[in-house]
Amino acid sequence: MNTVEHNSRAWNKKVENGVVYTKPVNEDSIEKAKANDWKITVTTERAVPRAWFPSSLKGVKILCLASGGGQQGPILAAAGAEVTVVDISKKQLEQDQFVAERDGLHLKTIQGSMSDLHFFDDESFDLIVHPVSNVFVENISPVWKEASRVLKEGGVLISGFTNPLLYIFDDKQEDEGFLEVKHSIPFSSMSNLNEEELQQPIQDIQAFEFGHTLEDQIQGQIDAGFLIAGLYEDDFGGSRLLDNYIKTFIATRAIKVSRPR
């Protein structure tokens, strides 16, 4: 099964269902961003520190990678950046286009995979914003390498990703109030489905998710030519049982210092 095509359809369905990560920002947020009063997230709850960005975004070329939904891209465009949004979901990109048209913003959208940015030249961007999304690809090494390729030397990659501990527990059991270790890392939600479940209509099945090791997440960036220059953790804001015990999301700020190995 082609996981990219499947997850593209799954995210289109999430937009139709109004899932939180598909809801565009409101007009007030855009007006504040135009006045340089803005914030974005790349995890769940916690805003990315403003110190991770240039003091001014005027003219900064930003790639919002796997970042459709009308959230990060429009905010950064309103703050003055030259924004391009890449996402596998057509409907997610339509959310960015909707905000741009509603609020008079200029941004570019491209439907494509985060693992293959062939439509960009080397060193095209000053900064990449990459919210929690590489959980939807089996192999994240190409994501880091492509990000490094299209970033200028000294450019910054701001990424959010999951702590793999999130995937060792059974979701249904957690919903019932107890935690039981059930899965190993690396994790694939595909491995938990039988052939009949794999053939179910898209509305009956979630996007495939993959729990990557911390080595692949952090050392993977280093191997792609990045220096990790900042890190923080985040959670679901208290809505999940695991929030009582550990932060399940990580954000990093990485600086491109060399070409991918």
C-alpha cells in the first residue's frame, strides 16, 4: 500500500471532519501578526520561542514543510515572510489559500511529499518550519536530508516531533484509564491492522503513523548537516493520561552547518 497516497486521503478527510489541526487561524490572529504580535506552534500547546526566529521576518524565505491547514503559513506571511507551504493534502493547502484570500496575504502552496522536494533548488530557503508531521512517513532520513538541501548555509530548521514513548502504550487502554506497554519502537500503526482493516473505506481508518526512535529524530538531523541549537518539550495540555507522567512531544531548533552526508 502507498502510505503517502493513503495519508493524503486521510488528511483530506480530517479537513472535512474539522479536526483541530485543520482549522485555519482567525482574522484577529492575522491582524496581530501584521503588527508583529504573533506566535506559532510546531507541537501541540507550547509556542515556539520568538528567539528562535529572526527579529524581523520581512523578506525571510520560509518553507512550511508538511504544514498545511491555514495555521503557521498565514501567520508567518502576515508577519512579512515570503512563505511557501508544502503538504500532501490538497484540502489542507486549501485552508492556507482560504486564509490568504480572506486576509489579503501572499503565499505559495505546493502539493507534495516532505520526503521529496525535487521542485525546489538547493539552498532556496532561509528557514523551515516543520510541525509534528514526520510521524506520517516510514523513513525520516530523506525528510532531514531534503530539508538540509533546500536550506541556505546557516539556515534554521524548526521541527516538532513525537517522543517515541507515546507509541509504546495501547491507545484504547489509555482511554480507559490505564497504561500498558504493548508496542515496540520503531512503531508502525500498519502492523496492527489485518488485511480486511487495510481495505476499509478511508472514513473508517486513520492516517498511518510511525513512531521513530530519538536517534532517527535527533541524530538524523545531525547526520543531515544540522547542529542542534535548541530543544523543548510539550504535551497534550492535560487531555491524555500520559500527560501526568511525561512530555510526549519535542521541538528542536537546528542550524545547517554542512551538506547532508
